[in-house]
Amino acid sequence: MDGDFRTSFVREPAGLRPYPALVLNADYRPLSYYPLSLWPWQEAIKAAFLDRVSIVAEYDQVVRSQRAALRIPSVVVLKEFVSPQKRVAFTRFNLFLRDEFRCQYCGAKGDLTFDHVVPRARGGVTSWQNVVAACSPCNLHKGSKTLKQAGMRLARIPREPTPAEMQRHGQRFPPNHLHDSWLDYLYWDAELEA
């Protein structure tokens, strides 16, 4: 028998790929909004069988084993509380999220890079306090000049964000796919409008 046939036969069916489970902490808040805490459906089922999570919502889709048919979990909650992060990791994604996916010089969205406010050629360091999101045209215009030399201004002074700030930013920039069963858990702590 051909090896490719066997591996394609045992691969996950294409219809089951888009079923992630939203993972909530024991206080029913998402573990993370940036990125949104999601597990593949297989991990959610495994954690439920190991009694590490409770299933609070399910998809209509069913998976079958030799002994059981199970609905795929769409929301799971951890049985033990996990302490939130005390610091935000300095990553490209987190930098763009802090700056709300906008160029900090002109406010443009899309095609973002990052820029050292004090250029590295002038002793600037790569840190929360010296790096901002910038569109390519602004980044090229500024180059290795200071803000004054380039005649540019920052929308806001860069600083290290707190985890709570990043959670709020993450709520405003959800992923492309949000299942209806997740909505009650994603925004329950959002401020209500009068």
C-alpha cells in the first residue's frame, strides 16, 4: 500500500479543522486577549478527559471514537486559576497592539514596520520606550534622523504597557473568527454604554 494513501487516510478531516475552543481562566475571563486564548478542539477534549477543564459551551459538530460520540467544546474553563502575566513580552505583535495598529507619526493603518525614535545609529536602544509602530513611508522619511531633524511628531510617547492595558487593547482588536458562544465570555467585563 502506498505511504501517501495511509497518511492522507488518517489525517484530520478538513471539516473538523475550524473548531477552536476559547479557554477561560477559573474566574471565567479569557486567559489572554492578545492573542486570544484558543486551543485546538483535540486539546480541549483531552483536557476535559483529564479533568483539568469544564466544558461550558459546545459546537453542534460531533466527533466519534470507538466508544463514544462527543460534541466539540467551544468554550472551556480551567478548574485551577492561573495567575495573569505581570509583564508584557516585548514582541512585534504586542508593539503593534500597544500602538493600536497605527503609525505613530501619521496615524495610517496597515503596512506597518517599527521605528526607533532615537535611531540606533545615535545610540537608541530597542525597548518599549524607544520603538513605535510606523508605516513604511514615515519610517523611510525619518531614517536615522531625530524627530526634530525629520520634522515629525509622535502621536504619543512610547512606554511599556501594563497587562491590563494590553487586555483592553486586545478586546478592541478581536481575531477574524469569533464564535457566537464566545461573546458572553469575551466582553462581560467591558464597560457598558449609557
